[in-house]
Amino acid sequence: MKLTDFDFDLPEALIATRPARPRTHARLLLAEGDRITDRHVYDLTQIFRPGDRLVLNNTKVIPARLTGHRQRGEARAKVQVTLLEPQATGWRALAKPLRKVEVGEVIAFSTDLSATVLEKSETDMRIGFNLSGDDFDAALAQAGAMPLPPYIAAKRAPDAADQTDYQTVFARHSGAVAAPTASLHFDEPLLRALAEKGVTFTEVTLHVGAGTFLPVKVDDVTTHRMHAEWGQITPGAAAEINATKAAGGRVIPVGTTALRLIESAAVAPGVVAAWTGPTDIFIYPGFQFRITDALMTNFHLPKSTLMMLVSALMGQDRIRAIYDHAIRNSYRFFSYGDSSLLIPAP
């Protein structure tokens, strides 16, 4: 299985740099087996059935891009920092310029927020902040900017609109440095309308890391190693999913992050266990899904692990046809783009 099997040509004009407004007016490609229908996200009230359970990732994106200064005597130098993931002590982070930052130095980001460089490697560093808990969250919210994906950041700087646009309406637990983007299409009225129809919801947490944007560098994709991300499925959430499966309802993760977590925690076909800890599950064609009945997801980068995941769910030939349709019909791609609902043939 070669990396080129998951490549395709995408016109740059189809890369979205802003989301649809309102959120629910994004287009939705509905793929049911061999049939493709062009819809909108607000049509989900007509598509989902009573008894369906949507699995939502309630992670909250932190404003992980920081601009600070380090002081050496009279010399003051600018340092740009991107937080990657929390560690047992401190945060792993990127710095620009990394080579000019020394262990033990303090980087000041605002009058309230600063960090000490605890450790440094050739590629990144570990820093410890002067604040923790709610105080840290409040100071970071003031000093930081949303960590837009590289393909958006290359076109424009983050701004005030991204503070809302790049956050789901059910974000609760801080820790992600990238959004679970399929969930960005939901608003409160749509969630209420789905609930009134008999659709149920289960929240899980997977803190999406910057590794989600790392390219696959091996030609034989089966040898690729995934980055690990921390996730949690509470006993109550596992019980809800299991009850839906036992009753014959469909379990539909919203986004690949929710899917990866529930499949990580699957202990048997139709049975998921509570989970707390890291997962580095890698899903590619040949994977046997034990919990997932369908997937709502955005359109992914060529040659990415997420292209491999949706190919595993729908089949490589089918995904190729779905993406060809999306490109021909000018669907908008990636984090701020349009959505799809992928329902495999029975």
C-alpha cells in the first residue's frame, strides 16, 4: 500500500480560509454506499434517524500561538512560540528562532504570562509557565492567538473572528492545539433540532495535537507511526454508546478524532470500554471497524493519514469517486471547508 495511492490534485482555490456563515450553511456531501447527494449541514435533521447517536469531541482549542521577548542584559529579542502538547511538567513547544533560545531563559508574553525554558532539543523545547489552572487559561486567552493550520496561516494571520470560528459550540476541556473541524459545522439550534427528532449525543475528549498536520514520510504507509494524543471516554459515555449499539442504533462519530478514540477503546464488535490515556491508533485500508457505523468529516489533505482513514471506511475506489465529485462541484476543503457524511454500504 503506497503513499501515492492516497494522492489527488486539489485546486488551490478550493482551500477554505474562512468558514461558511452561518456554520450550518456549509455544504454537505452525503455518500450512502454508491450514491452521492449534494446537501447542506442544516439538512442533517432530514438525514439522521431517531435512535442515531452522534459522538462529539468536546476538546477545547487553546490560543497556542504566542509572541514574546527574552532579555539578555540590554538586548531584547522577539521569540514566537507555538505550544504543541502538555507534558508531565510544562509544555512541549516550538520556538522561532529556536537556536537563539537558551535553557534557563525566561520568555515574557505579557505583563502576567511568562515561561522558563526547561529543556531544548534540535527541533523543539519544553517550557514551564509562571501560572497554572484558571489563571493560566485567562492569561493565555489574552496573550495567545488561535493556532490556525499551516495552509491557512500561510495565507493570512489569525484574527479575532478565529477565536469563535475555530472553536466548537460544545468545547469544554482545554488542551487541543487544533480543532476537531467536523464539529465546527454545528450550532445550538441544529443540536436542539436533532435532539427533538430523537438523535442522541455522547461527548468524548481527544486533545488534538499539532502532529495532525505532520506529513507521512514513508512510501509504504503501513510502516508509518502515528503521533499519540490524549483522550478520555467516561464510563457513562461508554455505556451510552454500548446501549445504542445493543438497540440496533447507529453510532456516528463527528470527526476523525472522535472515531479514532472510540475505535481505540473498542473491546469487541459493538462494545466500547471507558478509556483514559494516549492513543496512537492508525487506521488505513484493511482496518476492521467495531463501533463506527458512519462518519461526518471534512475533506482532507492528499497523502494524509486522514485520507487513509476515510478510505478504510468507504473503500479506496469509493473515496476516489467521492473526492472527484467534491472537486468537480467546488466543495471547499480542509479545516474551514465543507463537510461530508460517509455511510458505508451495508
